[in-house]
Amino acid sequence: MRLIDLLNERKKEAERKKKVDTAKKLAVGTAVGALAGLLFAPKSGKETRKDIKDKAKETTESVKKSVKESVASIKDVEEKVKEDIKEKVREFKERDMFEVEIGKHESDDEEQEDMERQ
């Protein structure tokens, strides 16, 4: 993956996150507005409570849908990242690139010395 591709992916991810945040704010704003409208409407207490209950259910469903869409979007990004990593590993293998170990053990040093003697 080229650097420009990585930067574009991060930009897209940031845009998705911003959209999710906006959707959450919209859902909360809608709920607050609906509640305020219901409380100031000239209806009986029983009707108002029923309306509040119905609006709460609607808002809950809206938030659940928004969260499910966000999770699906995150899973898509996760799958893309996994595929990109697999592709890079395949590229390294095709180029016969060797692995570099960060933490060497004593047995590794002995193997290296044996290889140098041969």
C-alpha cells in the first residue's frame, strides 16, 4: 500500500467517524425537540405520556440503526485493512524478503554462528 493510499484511507475513516458523530447528535437533538414539543402541547397527561413513550421508541430505533450502520462501516474498514496486510505479506514472500526478528535469543546467535562457519 502506498503512502497516499494510507493517507486516503485515514481521511475516509475520519470522515466516517464525523458522519457517525453527526448522526448521534441529530438523534439526540430530535429526541430533545420531540420531548419539548410534547411537553408544551395542549394535550392531556395520558396522551402526552403515550406520545413520549412512542417518540422514545422511535428515537431508540433510530439510534440502534445508526449504531448498526457504524459497526458495519467499521467492519468493512477492518476487512480492508486485513486484506491489505495479507497482500503486503504476499508481496514480501514473492520478493523473497527475509524476516527480521526484533528480540534475538541466544539460540539465534548460535544458529547464526553455525551458518557463518559453513
